[in-house]
Amino acid sequence: MARLPQVSGAELSRQRGSHARYRFVSSAGVHFVTVPMHPVIAKGTLNDILSSVSVWTGIAKDDLIDRL
């Protein structure tokens, strides 16, 4: 698995505020992901966000990491 880079909440979500909430709609249903708007997101938190997005979008987690 690729190493997780350090990213800020703003880089990941492109939003402002203490937390941003995103909604994914797919054939499996509706899924919400909350992203903290911290200067650097903890690696465990980032890993959880990417895992969740990967499951609901069908995009491999390594591909999501490459897109950061």
C-alpha cells in the first residue's frame, strides 16, 4: 500500500470551517463523510476517510492517495 502523505483539511475538502461534511450518492445509497478542517489531518483519520470513500465510490484507496 502507498504511504499516506501529510495533507491539510483544506487540501482534502476545499472547504472552510471546523468540519466539512460531504455526501456521496451511489447505487448502494447515500453516504456521508466528515472531514476535519485541521492544518494536518492525523494519519489514522485520513486513512479512515480514504477507506470510507474507497468503499462507497469504488475507487481503489491507492488511487485516492495518488490523487492527493
